[in-house]
Amino acid sequence: MRKPFLPVLALLLAAPGLQAQAPRFGFALNLAFPTGEFRNKTYPATADVLAPQQEGYDVGLGGQFTISFPLDPGVALRLNFGGQVTNGTNTAAGYEKINLQHNIFSIGGEFQFFLNGSAWRHRGTYFLAGPSADFERFDRSRFDDIDTDPEYTERKSRLGATFGIGHSFGLDAARFNLEVAYHKTLTGNDVAKGEPPSSDFVKVSLGWVF
């Protein structure tokens, strides 16, 4: 078992009585806004590229499927399966542009804390927090090439964390759900060792909970 799975698995095993509660299923579309070095990072000149490189990603698009298990009136445990695609560029003075693409698929376990004690019905405002196992792929093109080149593909399995706030409103049968959350990469992000920077982003989700 890969290490990124362990915190998520431990979170699931620690929650008692999940099967005894009626779960709430959710679907949402996501917009991801990169932050920090994922949005913009400068790399020093190298023997291959004799000028500093500016590298960054634009807004990403994805989706998620969730299953929320109420544990008591104010708390629920949610499984979150989601992914997104984000495009970017690498530029350096005197060189053609390199096109980038980042793909991520995450399996998360998050606690939801409902302010009005309505976890059973998944209604109202809630806070969320929990770990995730992130499976990422970084693709690059050659200079001034639109298509990415498999020779430059890098795959990473890393541990992440998510926290944020959401609100569920509407009919009992199907509620609209709006959520804003911040994702932070926790492991495998040491640039000095040649690892990619953290895939940090603010995720805005709009969907339904049934």
C-alpha cells in the first residue's frame, strides 16, 4: 500500500458506525486557482537553459464525487473522489515557450462540522478538513510545441490536506452545494531534491447533494 493512502485509511477506520447512517451523495464541478509556487515560480539558469525560467499554471477545471456519512447531528465524515486538469507555461528569455499540463486525482477523507447541527440532512453552513492521497502527473512539451512529450512526463504520489467552508441549501431531495476549500501538498515537494513544487490551489465547487 502506498504511503499517501495511510492517513486517509486511518481516518476511515477511526470513524465508528458509518454503515448505520444514511449517506448523502454529492456531485460538483470545480474551478482550481493555483497559489504560491504552483501559480508562479522562478528557476535559475541551468547548463541547458542559460536564462532564468518562469513557470506557472492557470485556472484548472475538474469535478468531484462525494459520500457524506453523518456521525452525529453536527459532524459527518465525507469521502471525496476528485480530479482536475490545469495547463501552464514555462518561459525563458531567448527561448521558445514550453507548454505544461498538470493532472491530479485525489482520494480524501474529510470531517464536516455543521454549524446548525444538521449533518443528518446536510443543510446549512459547514467547515471541512482532512487529508488526501494525491496522484499527480506533470507533462511538458518541447520548446514551442503544443503537444506534451511523454519523454518529459513525471508521476508523483503525495500526501495532501484540504480545509475550507461550504454551504448546502435548497430542496430536501437535492440540495445545491457551494464550497470553497484550500488544498496543500504536504510531502514530496522538496524542489532542492528535484521534486515538483507543492500543488497548492483554492478550489471553488458548485454542485448538488442528494
